[in-house]
Amino acid sequence: MNFDLAAVLPLLTPKAIAWAEERESEILLSGKALPEEDLALAMQVGVANPEKIRLVFVTHLPLPADPMLRQAALATGLLGPNMIGLTLGYGIYICNGHNSARLLSHECRHVHQYERAGSIATYLPKYLQQIVEFGYTDAPYEVDARAHEAVT
């Protein structure tokens, strides 16, 4: 199914921000702090406050309940069965069986990007606009995160 994210982005962005902020709050309440060796990894990829990061391991990444937001996330590849990690501010979801230095460094680079932006509400519109302009794989934030992946 072809989904025109550009056409619905103005409507979806506030919903996406609210969803991301809710998920981050849940992760920060229930997640685990990074172990010492992973704090160092987070700092290596630019995270200023790695002690704030929390991890939650899940069987699959959560999907938004809002039908249009869910459709957009699935159609654009932002979420779905092939995704194994998701960063929302200082909260990181990692799918069970996929924890690795490579994935964690990628997700921590997204934490760094959030830190530089200042908030989910500032970061997410830029990120989604990059997806519209370049596609998921070539979005500058994703290119940057891949460039900072630890080699395992």
C-alpha cells in the first residue's frame, strides 16, 4: 500500500509527538539503566547524559492505537516486524534477542540527536520530515546513526 506521509504529516505530527512522549514516560518508569560498559558506549556516540537512558526489552515494538498513525508508521517502515529498536528521547525499546553493541550504539546516537534537539517535540517533526524527503534509509538522522554503530 502506498502511503503519502507528506500529505498527512501536519495532522499526524502532534499525534506522533504525544504517542512518543507517552512511550518515553513508560520506558523511563519501568526501564533498566544502562550497565557501566554501555554507559561508555553511549558517551562514545555523543550522549551527554547516558545515566538518563532506560532500556525496555520487548517481543515486538509497540504500535500506536490511532489507526492513521499506525498506518503511517507501518507503511513508511518506521515501525513493523522488521524493526528491532526504537528510541524515544531517553527511552529505548529493544526487541528480545537483538541486543548488541551495534544496535545499542545506533539507538544511543538517536538519544544524542534528541539531546541536541532538546525534546521529542522538537526532534520528531524534523525526523519525520527527513523520512518524507529522503525515505527511511537515507534520512540524515538514520545515516548519522548508522555511521556511529559499533563494529561487533
